[in-house]
Amino acid sequence: MITTLADLLPLLPLLIATATTIVAMTAIGIRRNYALTAGITIAGLLIASLVAASTMFTSNSQVTPLLIVDQYSLFFTVLTCVTAMLIAIFSFPYLANLDDSKEEYYLLLGIATIGAIVMVSSNHFVSTILGLETLSMSLYGMVAYPVHSKLADKFPLEASVKYLVLSAVASGILLFGMALIYAQTGTLEFSSIVNVTKETPGLGAGFSIVALIMVFIGIAFKLSLAPFHMWTPDVYEGSPLPATIYLATIGKSAMFVVLLRLIVTTEALSFDSIILAISLVAIVSILAGNLLALLQDSLKRILAYSSIAHMGYLLLALVASYYVQGTISVEAVTFYLFAYMVMSVGAFGVISIVSSSEKEFDDIDDYQGLFWRNPWLAAVFTGMLLSLAGIPLTVGFIGKFYLFFSGVEAGLWILLAVLIIGSGVGLYYYLRIVYRMLLSPKDGEGFNSGGSQHIGSHGVLAFLLALLLILGVYPTPLVSIIETISLNIL
Amino acid sequence: MILVWLISILFVGGIIAWLSERINPAYPRMIALITVVLDLLLMLSVLGSEPNAGGWIASVNAEWVPRFGISFYLAVDGLSVLLILLTGFLGVIAIGSAWDEIKERVGFFYFNLLWTLAGVLGVFTALDLFLFFFFWEVMLIPMYFIIAIWGHENKNYAAMKFFIFTQVTGMLMLVSILMLAYFHLVQIGNLSFNYHDLLRIEMGNQIEMWVMLGFFVAFTTKLPSVPFHSWLPDAHSQAPTAGSVILAGILLKTGAYGLIRFAVPLFPEASLSFAPIAMTLAAISILYCAKVAFAQTDIKRLIAYTSVSHMGFVTLGIYAWNEQALQGAVMTMLAHGLSAAALFMLAGGLQHRIHTREMPDMGGFWIKVPRMAVVALFFSVAALGMPGLGNFVGEFLALLGAFQANITITVISAFGLILASVYSLWVIQMIFHGEYTGKKIDDSHLTDLNGREMFYFGAMMVGLVWMGMYPQSFLNLSQPVLVELLNNTQSIFAAVVQN
Amino acid sequence: MLDLIWLLPSYPLLGFLALVLTGGRLPKKIVAIIGAGSVGLSFLTAAIIAAQFLAGSEDYFVKEVWAWMAVGGFTPGFSFYLDGLSLVMMLVITGVGFLIHLYATGYMADDPSFSRFFSYMNLFVAAMLMLVLGDNLVLLYLGWEGVGLCSYLLIGFWYTNPANGYAARKAFIVTRVGDTSMAIGLFLLFAQLGTLNIQDVLYAAEAEWEVGSGLAIAAALLLLGGAVGKSAQLPLQTWLPDAMAGPTPISALIHAATMVTAGVYLIARTHILFEIAPSVQLLVAWIGLITVLMAGFIALTQSDIKRILAFSTMSQIGYMFLALGVGAWSAAIFHLMTHAFFKALLFLASGTVILSVHHEQNIFKMGGLRKKLPVSFASFLIGSLALTAFPFTSGYFSKDEILLAALEMDGPGTILWVGGVLGAFLTGIYTFRLFFIVFFGENKGHVPENEVGGIHMNGPLFLLMILSLVGGFIAIPVDSVFSYGEVHEEHHVSTLIHGFMIAVPLIGIVISYLFFYAKIFSIEKLMSIPISQILHRFWFSGWGMDWLYDRLIVFPFLWLSKINKADLIDSFYAFIVKFARASNAMIVRTQTGYIRWYALSIAAGLVVLISIGVLL
Amino acid sequence: MESIPLEHGLILAAILFSVGLIGVLTRRNIVFVLMSLEIMLNASGLAFIVAASRWGHAEGQIMFLMILTLAAAEVAVGLGLIIQMFRRYKTVDINELSEMKG
Amino acid sequence: MIMLFYLAAAIAVIATIAVVLQTNIVHGLLYLILSLLAVAVIFYVLGAPFAAVLEAIVYAGAIMVLFLFVIMMLNLGQHTQNQERTWLTPRGWIVPSIMAAVLLGQLLNVISGIDYEIEPTQVGVMEISALLFGPYVLAVELASILLLAGLVAAYHLAKTK
């Protein structure tokens, strides 16, 4: 196979992202300038997302065996690039006062984005692994980024080591599973593991199941599904906030897209025991995530635990995809991921905007009376939290609606029951935060989120809130896009 | 289109009220009042229109999320109009009760108040089940804020409990709604959340029962009925007066409305076989909560439990499913809306004056606040079902109808009438009768009702007497709707009975 | 003029509204004019209407003022029904009511809540008129509950004393038990007969139900439940003595003359139902008889002047029930009327006594008041004679008719008669015990300076004295009402028996004389016998009924309320919360922070999932 | 050339993988942990080669190449972190890194 | 040839176990190199000479040397051996070993179920290169990006400020 220029056209967003990184690196090499580096990165990501968006409805091609550039992957490319751009905007004021070289951070962010784009376009084990590791590798760096700062705690280091070690274990499991699948099917592309070709005898269903489960576990770790979730709160807490956002949003969504493609293509769900395993993981995740968050005082940890539960919710739709006709459960996954990105970026964004690399305002006490001290931030935060809780008027509700719908269509009653219980528990800790913000302010240090540096961040929050509400009330545009692109998956 | 206006006026008014606080803290309440009065006038104008062939007085239907067959479909018939009017009326009253009481963060308060009302109006008018659910949930959030911000000592717990109860059971309802839509997809071939479409859906008995239960649980939690009632006493005792007024007067009614409009008509067969259980729950609610009410010392908790007890008559009436019983349920909803709201306002007024809700600390207040005492007496007596007042008409009709459906349960429920007198008179005794000592309270602000308050209470008294003496003006509105509902289910019932 | 029958309840209702809306700001004189005047106007109207009605030839007259509600087939209206029975009731209510109102303007003159008092009184009269004039059972129920409410309000009129409040609530709740039974009866009637219009119900019941059928018995029993509650008959009699906590005019109006006889009215009004259910009718008689005797024995032991009168009221209403039970409908109504006269007289007179001795109600702290309180003395004398059925007083005629009717009844009639006569004997004793102790002998406590009263207090007393004396000659026009099945033949009993009947109460009076006036027999000596002490205690406590009900119903209810104040069901949800917290505490401990532990969890998950995958 | 049973190759990989896992779970010295991770990754690579030899493909070897790459990168970053850790904590005890919990 | 496979396999397993059990870190590293070399032999036996060479050069050579560098830099020589001994309590081995044993048992259970013989065919550099610069050219590029990420991260983390 010869790779031609025409083949590269669909890869334009990926190329632009790569070019952005290289330009930024070159710029650093010439002269260190924080604003310039950040600017290049943001601009590059913006262009990449615009290009991806513009080609979204025209491209549909397999570029080499490694990457598939269809509407679905382009949708997530856009989502990834935009999110990365927003995170870059949040990062700018956050890192502005770091007493260390700050520019490399944007390199890592750019590279991570490349990895994520590769992942969402991947239908091949090689690209999956490469994308995943590129993403992870950059994240190790981003998580531990302020490690030299005198002001920073030891937490970034601890977080990074935890993430690296555990992630490597998971990678090992994932790779081993992939090897077994390869032994079974003889191809590294995602392909049905059920109908192994006649000429070469299969190695048995048990073999396939073990292989798939190992791959699933490798992915489940990245999605922080229970019982592979334990790193999540520690890593979230220890990371600088923009890195946390990255980890929580792009890290999750890219991985989930891979999982979705993999599960659908391999027809893994035709094994009952795989369904059982995934359902079990979903149930444990929903319950454990919500229960862990219940009385937590650190906002980052709350959101970390809740992300465990949210990924569990998503698994419900994934399981449902086996039972339902049509694309509804794929749409559910897609929409929910989208919603989850919006609200996670928003929620973490609020925390990020008041924090900086010197001091993170992470405790729930810090937000007491925010409603009266800073109504704007409080309103955004409330909106995001309510959306996470799945309350109407927000996009999170539509997402929940999708999940419920696919669950109902598939008849997954036990999972639905767990989903309801989990959401009920979830209400408690989301509202707990909201309630704290409603109380009268405490005396003592407040935080400063004003200043020209923060204009961009506030703009991002406004954008996210608008998205949250508009799509919460009138989701039709997004719904129809997702309906179209989901056809690509099946 | 008028329906869209009805709701959006409140939404917009809420926002304006919020913003206007910056100009002058006195503006929000005025803006809120103007908004609600305007809305009330609009509602009255709905009354003037002639119903169409289907009995719908006004409607609006637009596509919303075509992917799921969801439409923005609002419509009102006589039943909805009654409840809408109740909403408007109590909206005005609630603003009145908040007029002096709310001094902090005024703008945001009225914002929440108006948005709650808007959500409730949405619930009463939505005929697309998704839209219904949407409004069902929308009204909770501002209510949560009202309790959580302006509530009393234990507001966090109360607000949280309120929210989680209604939200979790709401999700059960969502599952049921989706089941319905799914069956529509399977049977008719497309997704639809339209009420009229879903009425035609046939399900197996087993499934219908489960789906019905989803609705039932959500509605009886809101209603509330034993065993889902325990959020109510906490919510009420902690909510500010206006919150209690809206909660008791209107929000509880959404549950009853849901039962009449959705739970039974959508699942006639399941409802028929479930009716004995529902009625038993109603009877338990009536008696059990009356008994618990009697034991309370916190006046608002007491009234809250009595609300549960009274709403038991509504459930009883609905599941008896005949004209008298249904009319009784509707009348009880309206009358209880007024009487419970008034009692909560009195309790709130007392708390505002003496900063306690503990009845053992009170006593002998008649001498200090005779007007308040008379008003309290009136509404207590109304609550215990005195003929000539609205509550009697409702409860009597409900029992009368229920008797034809299930004698044993009705007879047991009727004992609620006795217990109602036990607790109602006990309240009067504890607060207004006895020797006035004033030792346990700071009575420096214990003043009698002022003119504004008397105006509100007077209006509600007139309302109750009107309902009691000439209920026909209300019954006429709901009658065609209920008869239509009965006719629609009659044939199905007949078929079931034959088998 | 008959069309204006709706004016009857309207006057007092307007009076009530006027008094309530002005909220006690009016001067007492105007309050008195409004309060008593409205009832007076009602009486005038009633009199004119009565005259017209009697002059006409119609047996009944119906006037619908407006349709109350129309739900399905359920169409009660605000409509009034006038026939002989309601005519008598309406006249008694407005007439005696007016006199008592008049009396009360004097009696209550010093009370700060004068206006409130009259507003309640007016409301009561309005409600009572609704009760007796309503042409359907729902309207009757409205009046029924209305009078119950006013009774509550007036018993607890002096609200500062918690005991009064307790008595008021007891009265309301106990009668409410009966009311509920009655309400269920209404449901049953409607469910079976499809109407609640009284006349329609009666016709339909007669046509559709066989005599002695289960439905008829159930319906009659349920209505009887209402009647015994309101009329303080066994087993719901306990509230009446406590109800004496209210001002004395209330006792006269509500708890003697009018409201407590509503049960009698109800049974008489629906007499056909009871005739279809003979066993229930017999039960009515037995209830009446037992109440007569029980109340009589209790009255023997009481020391509170008003309580004695209360028990005598109970006992006299027992006679009315007895009459109803044996089918002597008109005798019952007749006794109702005469009882209204003489019992109102006795209560009002006792009011004067009480006021004169500065609110002392214990008869043993009075004594020798004959000289000081001549009007009261006269009133009491006449009232007591009428009460004991002294020949040719009003009570004589009515009680005589009742006992004769009982005697002539087949089956248990003789036993009923013997019981009734025994009751009359007791009446003689306790009535004159009171009379002698209060007005003769030495004063043992309060010596009044002079008798309270004026024309507005004494006037009603005189009028009632006359009525008590000659009331027995009034012929009540109820024949057409009870034309069905009424025992109409002349009484033919031997003179011996008749004479015996006359003599028995007189013997009672004589015994009373010997004990309490002449002191030939010593009450102390009698009381030294242990058995009589026990009996005294037992009777004094009202046969222990309060004690019994407290333990059977009140205490368990209070106990249940107390232990479940926090709502048992809520503890289930509290458990969920606790469970969630405990789970949280448990699961949080897994977040140890140790990398190796985390890795272990991954390995464990791997092992578990693979085991599931392989083994299943 | 004699044939080798496929299962034996895979079993060898599984054994190496398990031993590596034990190492990760037991060693407190973070360098050993990193080494154990390398064993696990290497075992996966071995599995790929074995699988590739079943098919006679070159793709399995390419995958091995990629594993090699990522192992190298991971070791580089990991060792960088170890250096930082040693600087701060003066120890290579992995249990020291447990300040965040709960 | 087949004997070579089993011999190398035995060496690999024993050496790997030795790594895990070793208290002296340098010895451990050497055992690891031994294990890697044994695996390289297996690669060769399985017909993947290119992979075998890479395993020896890159893995055993470059990466392990990196380890050695760090060990030397942190001066984790002889003296940490005692510390290691106290860290490695027998109890600490129980749970992981059981866990790994169960896992291995399950894997063996599944793997031993298959009955398939490998006929090792030599897949040399040619085929691999053709693939690498054909369809997998992007993988190469991406691998470079991956290494870039590792480079930047490692540079930033390991530098002394």
C-alpha cells in the first residue's frame, strides 16, 4: 500500500496538531516566550478543530490500516481539539506564575492531543497502543509538571508516579490481551473475534473471552472503572488542575471511543460472560464511585469519584448496544460523552479559574458562600453540578435521558436500577457542594479570579454554560448530528 | 400560544425580578407580584375560550426533538384550568406571605418563586410526556433553592431529602415513560411521547403493571402517600412560608394531577387491579399520618403530616375512579390547596413573630392575637372537614365515590375524619387556648394580623366558603374532562371484568 | 311566605357574620340586640310560617334555594323541607333559643368576650335550623356538624382553663365518632339507593328493602351511631357531663334543649328505615332504657349542680330513645319538646343560682337558698316537678305516653316498661335531692347577697315556667309525618297500672324528702355500708365509662403517638442514609494511597473477571 | 525444523507476565517495580511474537517494535520521576508515596 | 532447535523469578538482562530474528543500561540490600503469589486447551521493513511522537533546576 498525498488529506487535523507542536517546540528553541507558546498551541488547536469540523461531513476513509477517518472520529477529533484548546486557555493563567520553565507544558498538551486524535480514529491495535501511550506519556509529564516548583506540594510527583506505575500495569494487561486476540484472529485490526476464519482453526471461545477481558481491563483502567479506579482520585488530586481536566475529559472520551469501536467490531458482547463482566464492572463502578464521593471534602476527589460513576453509566449504554436495534445506544454513548466533556470541563474549570499553580482551592469549605461572593462562578458551577446530576434544563439531563432510553430499549433492568440508585446517591454530593455555595460566606481569605489573565477562562465558562443550557433545552441540532455520525460505528 | 405566554411570562418575570434587585431591593417583590397577577389575568382569559371537540380549551404543539418524537405540546382542559388557576391564586398569596418575611437576597428569592410556578404550570399543561417530565423536574430546582437558602435551622437536610426523594422517584417515572415510548415504537413504528398517541398503547399485563408503578411511585411521592411521605414534614418545617405555601398548595397537587391525567388513563387495566393496593395505601396515609400529626410538637411538621393525611383522600378518590370520587379528589386538591396554604402561612406568621414553631412554648394566644386565632380556627375547622367549606365537599365526595368501589377501605378511611378533628382541635388548644403566660417566648413582636395579611386570609376564606357552598362552579369545569376519562376507561374495565 | 323559609337560618347567620366581622368592637348593647334579635326575628318568621303551614292543607313543603352540587347522580341542594316534625323542631329551636339568648344577654353581661359568645350562639341556631330543615341528608349533615362545632366552641368558651378545652374537644371528638358512623351510613344509602334526599331515601328503602334485610339493618345501625353520639346515649354518652364546662346558657340551649335531641330528630326523621330494621329499632329502645337507668344512678351521686342536670338530660333523652324504640314516634317528639321547656328552665335557673353564689357549682356548698333566690326557687320547683312527671305538668303527659306505649308493645315491652318506671322513680329521687339540698337546710358556703337577674333574665324564666306547666297541652302536628305504622289506638291500661305509674315518681320524691329534707333517714348511715360506698364511687364515676374509654382508646392512642412521634417509616429512610454512610466509611478505607494496594486491586479485578469469563 | 506447540510459547509469556505482576505487587523498591513492569511488557511482546509466528506474519513483530518503543519511553519518564522522588524523599520506598488517600 | 526453545524458556523463567526475588538491585538488573537475552533467543527460535536482535540491543542493551545509570546515580548499591531484606517480608508475598497463581492457572487453563503447532517460518527484516514503510508508516511517525513525548516529559522531570 502506498500512502499518497490524497490519503493524508483526511489526516489534516492530526497533521495540524502535530505541526502546532513542532512549531511551538521550534519557537521555544528560538526564544522562550510563555504567551507565544500558549498562543501558538491555542491557535493551532483551533485551526485543527475548524478543519476537522469542516471536513466532517465529506471525509470517510480508511487511511492506512491504522486510522479510520470517518464522521464519528472527526466528531471526536473536533471535540478533542476544542477541549484541548479550552484546557490550554485555562492553563494559561494557572501556570502563569510557576517558578519553572512553563513552555514545555504546551508541548505536552499538544502531543497528548495528537495521541487522543489517533485514538479516536483508531481501529487497529497498533494505532490504539501508540495513541494511548502518546497520550499517557504526555500526561505523566503534565501531571508532574510543577514538580520543581518550590511552592507546589509533593503531590504532583506522587500523582505522576502512581499514574505511571499503575498505567503501565494496565498497559501490560492490555497488550497481553491484544496479543491473545492476535493469536486468535491473526490480524491487528479490530475485527470480529466470533467468526474466526475457517481455514485457520480458532483457539476456542474461552481463549477469546480471556483475551477480550484482558483488553477490556486495560481500557477499564484508563476509564477508571471499578475495581481499577483507585488511582483516579489520587492522580486527580495531585495533578495541576488543567492536567486533571485533560485526564478527566479527553483521556476518558478518547479511550471510550476506542472501547466502543472495539466492542462493536469484535462483537465481544455475543459472549454472555463478557456481558456479565462488563455489567458487573458497570454496577460496581456506579455504586463505588457514588459511595466514595458521598462524604468527600475535596472537590477534585469528588469529581474524580463521580467520574468513576459516570463511566459506569456509559457502560450501560455500551452493553445495551448489543440488544438494541439501530444506533440508539451508540448515540447514547456519544451524546453522554459530549455532555460529560462539557460539564467536566466546566466544573473543573471553575475550580481551575480560582486556583493557580501556587495554591489550589480544592476544599469544599473554600466555596462556602460563593453564590454571594461571586454569583457568576457559582452559577456556572451550579449549572455544571446539576448537569452532572442529570437535572433538566442542562445537557446532562439529555445525556441521562439517552442512557435511560437505551437501557429501556435493551431491557437492562438491573443496570437501570443501579443507575437510578447511583444517581440518587450522586444527587447528595452534588447538592452538598451547591448547598455550601448557598450558605453565607465565611470570613477569611477569598480567592481572586479577576484580572485580565482570566478573561479567556471566563469566556470559556460562558461558552460552556451556554452550551449546557442551550443543548439542555433544545438538543435537536446535536442530536441530529450524532444520529448521523453514529451510523459509522455499526 | 397563550399557554406559552403563561409560562414564559413567569420565566422572564423571574429573571427581571432577580436583576432588579440591583436597582432597588424593593423592586423584586413588586415585579413578582405584577408578573403573577398578569399571569392570573391571562389564565382567566383562558376560561373565556370555548373548548374544541376534544375538550381542550387551548393548545400549542411544535416539534422539539424529532429524533425521539418529542414535541413541545401544551394543552389545557377544564381540569388543568382549575389547577392553573389555583397555581396563579396561590402564587399571589405566596408572594404576599413572603412580602415582609424575606429580607435577604430578595431578587433571587422571587426568581426561584416564579420559576417554580412556571414549572408547575408546565406540569399542568404539558401533554407530551417528555415535556411533562421536563417540567416535573424543572420545578424542583428552584424549590430546592427556596428551601436551602431561606429555610430554617435544618434546611440542608430538608432540602436534600426533598430533592432526592422526588428526583429518584422521578427517574423511575422516566423509565416508565421511556417504556411507553418504546412500546409505541414497537407497535406503531415510530417513537412518540404524545399523550394521545400513548393512550393507544397496549402492553402485556405484567409489564403494564411495572410501567404503571413507575408513574405511581413518582406521583405518590409528590402527593405524597405512605410510604413515600417522609420528605414532606422535613421540607415543610424548614421551608420559608412562601415555600410551604407553594409546596403544600400546588406542588403536592402535581402528583394528584399526574395520577388522574396519566397513571390511570394510560394503564387502565393495571390501575384496576392495582386499585385495592392504592386505596389501602391511601387509607394508611389518612390514618397513620393523622396519628403521627397528632404527636408532633412542631406546628409546621404537624400541618405537613395532616397534608399527607388529606392527600390520602385524593388517592382514595382517584383509585375509586368514578365520577363522585374523582370530583371529590379534584375538590380536595383545590380546597386543601387553600386550607393547607393558609395554615402554613399562619404557622409561618407565628414563627416570624415569636421565632419558634414549638407548640408547647405557645398557648393562650387568643387574647393576644384574636384575629389570627379566628383565622386559624377557620382553617383548622376547614381542615377537619366542616360541611359548608371546600374540604368537606372534596372529602365527602371522595368517600362517597370510594364507598361504591371498596366498602372496607372507605369505612377505614372514614375514621380519618375523627382523627382530623383530634389533631385540628389539638392545634387550636395548644396555640390559642389556655392561659397566656408568654414565658417561653419573646412576645415583643407578637402582633395581630395586619391588613395585608387579613386580605390574603380573607381571600382564601372566601375561596373555601365558595367551594363549600357552591362547588358547582368548579365541578362544572372538571366534569366533562373526568367524564371523558371515565368513558375511555369504561370499555376496558368492562372487558377486564368479563374475563 | 312559605317561600321565605330560607330566612330562618339566614337571620342568625347574618348575626353571626356581623358579630364576627366587627370583631368585638361593637358595644355590648348592640351585640345583644344583634345576637338575641336575629334569633327573635327567626322565631317571628318561624311562627308566621308555622301558622301559614298549619292553615294550609299540604302535608309538607319543599323549597330549593340553590343546587349545592351535582356530581353524577349525586345532587343534594340547599333545599328546605317543612313538615310537622321540622315545624315543631324549628319552633322549639327558635322559641326556646330566643328565650335563652335573651337570658344570656344578662347572664354574660360581664364577660369580656360578649360578642364572641353571641356570634357562636347565632351560628349554632343557624346550623341547628339547617339540621332540622334540610331536605337531604347532606344538608342535615351540614347542620349536624355545624352544631357540633358550635358546641365545641361554646364548651370551650372560657378557653384559658385547659380543662374546658379538654371538655370541648372531648365533646366534639366523641360526637364525631358518631358522625363518622352516620357519614358512612350516608355513603351506604347513596350507594344502594342512589339518592340522599330524605323522602326519596325513605320511599326507596321501603320499596327496595325487605323488612329485616341486612342492608336495612346496616343503614339503620350506622345512622343510629350518629344519633347516639349527638344525643349522648350509650355508648357515646361520656362527653355530655364534661360539656357542662361551658357557660350555663349553652348548657340550656345546646346540651339540653336542642342539639342533644338531634339524634332523636334524626331517628324520627328516618323512622321508616328503622321500621324496616326492627332489630335495630329494638336496640334503640334498649339503648334508651339502659341510658335512662345508668344516668339516673349516676345523677344520684353527683354533687355538681350542672352535672346532675346533665345526667338527667341524658336520662330523659333515654326516654325519647325508648319511645322511638317502641315506635311511639310522636311521643318521642312530644317529650323532646316538653323536655326542651323544663330542662331549659332548670338550666337557666341553675345559671341564676350559680351566678348568685359566685360561680359555685357544688350543691353541698349551697343550701337554704329558698329565701334568697325566690325566682330560682320557683323555677326549680316547677322544672323539677315537670322533670319528675308530676301529674299535669308538661313532663307528665309526654312521659306517660312513652311508658304506655312501651307497655303496650309486644315482646319485651313489659321489661322496657318496668325499666322506664324504675327510671322515673330514680328521677324523682335525684331531682328532689338536688332541690332540697340547694334550697333547704342550712347554707354551707356561699351566701348570696341578692338574686342576679333582671327582666331579660327573669322574663325567659317565667315564660319557661309557664311552658313547663302547660306545655303538655300543646298538640304537636306530627301525625301526618308518622302516619305510617304509628300506634294510634287509644291507650287502654287499667287504672291500677296508671295510678302506679303516677305514684312511682312521687314515691321517689318522698324518699328524697325523707333523706334530704326531713333527715329521717341518714345519708351518712347509708354511706357507711361498704357496698354503698363502692356503688357510690362507681356511679359517681359514671359507671367507670370514662375510665374504660381512657384505657381502651385514649391511652393507647396517646402511647402510639408518643412512641411514633418520629415516624417509623422515616426511620427506614434514615436507615438508608446510615447504610450509605457506613458503606462510604467502609469503601473509603480502600483508598489507602498505596500504589501496591492499588495494583493489587487491579490484579484482583483481573483475576475475578477472568474467572467469571472462563468459568461461566 | 521441528514445530513448537503454540501453547508453550503462550504459557511462557503467561508465566513471565505473572512473575512480573508478582514483582509489581511485592516490591517496595520503586526501581524493582519499574523492572517488574518491564518484565510484564516484555512478556506481552513475547506473546505477540509467538502469535505472529503462528501466522507467519511480520505484523506481530511490528507490534513488538512498538512495545519496545513505549517501554523505552516509559522507562525514561519513570526513571526521571524516580530521580525526582529520590531527591525529595531520599528513598526509593514506594510506600512513601501515599500522602493522598481517602 | 526445539531444545533450545525449552532451554531458553527455562532460563528466562528462572532469571525472571530471580529478578523478583533479588535483594541486590544490581544483581537483579543483571538477571533481568539474562532473562531478556533468553527471550531474545526464543524470538530467534520462533523465526523473528529482527525482533531478537532488537530485544538484545535495545532492551537488554539500551534500556537496561539506563536503569544501571539511575541506580548508580542514586547510589543504590550494596547498602540498600539490608533495607530490601526488611521490606520483603514473607507475608508480603502470600497474597500476590496466590493472586498471580490463580491468574496463571486461569491462563494456563485456557491456553493449554488449544492444540496448535507452530511451524516457525523466518520473517526477516525485509518483510518487516516493507510493512513499516508501507502501511505502517504512520505507526513509525506516531512512535516518533511517542518518543518525543517521553523525551519532553523526561527532560522536564529529570532536570535539576
